[in-house]
Amino acid sequence: MRKKLIVQAANVMENALVLEVSEAITGLVPAEQILVDSEHYSFIYLMEDSDDYTYIVLPEPIWPDMKMAAELPVWISDGNEKIELQRFNEEFDFIINNIKGNSNYGKEMVEKAETVFHP
């Protein structure tokens, strides 16, 4: 079963957006892809380990922080280790532009994303 790490907080530190999770990230490698979870109103950055994918869940409450740091490098941290989420901004820009007005993501997801990222 795929592991899910839910981002608890997003903070700008040292000219980077740092996404904080409460579980270890040791051994994870960025897969450089972002998905949309319309059912739970979140975005998912994919990471890989030797066995499977791990979902880095970006829930709605952290979206405003993500928007404010849109051009900064993005890192994930478990408090002990940090890993840069490569191609995060390019992938996220693509998803956000694709969601705008696109009912395939569900009306509520589109409205929520547009409210934060396309006011």
C-alpha cells in the first residue's frame, strides 16, 4: 500500500518553501510529478523509494503558503532531514493552469483552487 505523508505546515526559510511532515523521509527520491486528489481537496507530490511511491499530501489549509512562495525552491523536511522537491514549481504551475475552469476535477476542487491560486 502506498504511504501518505501529510504536510502539517509550510514555512518560508532561507529563501525556500519548507513543507513539514511528521514521519521520516529517509530514502525517498523525488518523482517530479504532481497529482490532484479532488475528493480530499489536495495536491500530491510523488516520491519514490525502493518499493513503491510515497504520496506527499498538500492539503487545502497550506495552499495560501504555497501561493506566497510560488517561485521559491520547495523542500520537504521531517525535522531531521530535508529533500528538495525537484521540478515542483513547474509541475504545480502546470496543474494549477489546467484546473482553472476545468470541470474534470470536480466543481468544488476547481472553486477552491481558483479562489486561492486565481483570485
